Amino acid sequence: MSTTSSEGASTTLPALLTLPEDAQLGLAKAVATLEGPSVAARLAAIAGTPIEALKARLPVNVRDQVDGAVRKALEKAWSTAVGTEPRRTPFGIDVAWFHRGVAAASGAAGGAFGLLGTVAELPFSTTVLLRQIAAEAAAAGEDPRAPATAAECMAVFAIGSPANTEDDMAETGYFAARIALAQMLPNAASSLVSGLVPGFLGAIAARFTGTVGLKLSAQAVPVIGAAAGAAINLAFLEHFRSVAAAHFLVRRLERTYGAERVRAAYDALRDGNTA
């Protein structure tokens, strides 16, 4: 958006001013979520253990199994959740409350059987997460059954997890993660028709593994029990629900106002420059 002065010179208005107030307010909330603290702090608070100490809680033999368990959980979630209507629930129960109830129940069951029980319930809880993520996509006007949108739903697992030293997406930040994932799956509309692409799955698992490792570490605390297992699963669900809502809001704004305008406004908000 530009104006022309009496001398004929063209000046460009700040990109943030080109977004309506309601869009700007929604984007500001999305920025706070996408650039804010990760779920790690919530897990540490529930376990009553600092994050660094939390990481050391996981037994070595379990650490060696986490990567494979996460990949299997993602594959299972994909085959179970994608292609279904995520907002359809028994007896018309509100989808968010339904997923909260299921997540709490599976967390309690896993916690009751200790760390091995938690690992065993990981594919189920990951499927619940993906269904809630898909419900957020649908609420933002997208079709989760479309391969391109399904890919974005899977990407939320990476976007909502912190980068690590073994991460192919070494750069941090929301748009850095989006760009990296897009490069790994340039033709999402056709690439995911027959199943997950290994490179795309690997990139998501690389980040999600770190977050799952913290979840398992929190539940490795001896006194965690079934109640805390339910609380941890609820914290997990709320975190990825919030990230998904923010992600699909940004995509909706991009469809309405253009990717460049939204990115410029996002960067301005992130950097605290709203002038």
C-alpha cells in the first residue's frame, strides 16, 4: 500500500498498518504463541523438576528407544487420523472437551503402568493430538482430508517443538521451520496421497522426539503416578492445540491479505515494532 506526495515521491506505509485491527490482534496472539515458551516449562512445572534435571531422568535404555517410538507413533497417528472428520465425536460432545477427556484417560493409564506404559500409549495419545490439530485446521476453513492441509497438520508437531543439535531444521523461529518443512515436501498436494514421505517424517520426528523425550522424562519421576500422567497429557494437548490454532490462523490471514503482508506484520510484532 503506497501514497504519493505533492512532489510525486512514492512512500510505502508500514506493512502492519495494512492489516485491519481485528487481523492485527489475532496475529499478535499467534505470534505470542508461536514465538513463546515451549511445552517444556509446563512439563517441568508438573514434575516439580528443573528442565535440565528433567532431561537426565530418562533411563539410557529408554532414550535409545524414543526415536523409533516417535516415528511409529507419528505413522500410526497419520494412518488413523488423516482422512477422517476430526470434529465428529460420540454423542455430539464438543471436540476439544472430547479430546481432553481421551488424552487425560490415556495419560492416566500410561502413568499407572509406569514409563513402559507411557511409551506404549504414545501412538494413541499422538493420534489424539493429530485429531485436535486437524480440528483446528477445519475451524480455520481448511479441509484436513486434503493432502496439503494434512501435511500442515503433521508439521505442527515440528513447529510446536524446539530445535535441537541433531535437527536438520537448525534455524529457530516459526517461519524458519515452515520454510524448511516446505522444502522437504514441495509437492504436498500429491506427495502424501499414498502415505508419509520418509524425509518429511524424519524432519518432523527430529523435533518432536525432543519434546516427547521431555514428556517421558517427566513421567519417569517415581512419584508421578496416574494423576500426573493425565495432567502431562493435557498439557501436551493444550500446547499443540494452541500452536495449531495459531499456525492455521496465520495461514488464513495469508490467504486473505497475502503472504508478504502477513510475514512483514508478523516480524514487526515479533520484534516489538508496531509502529
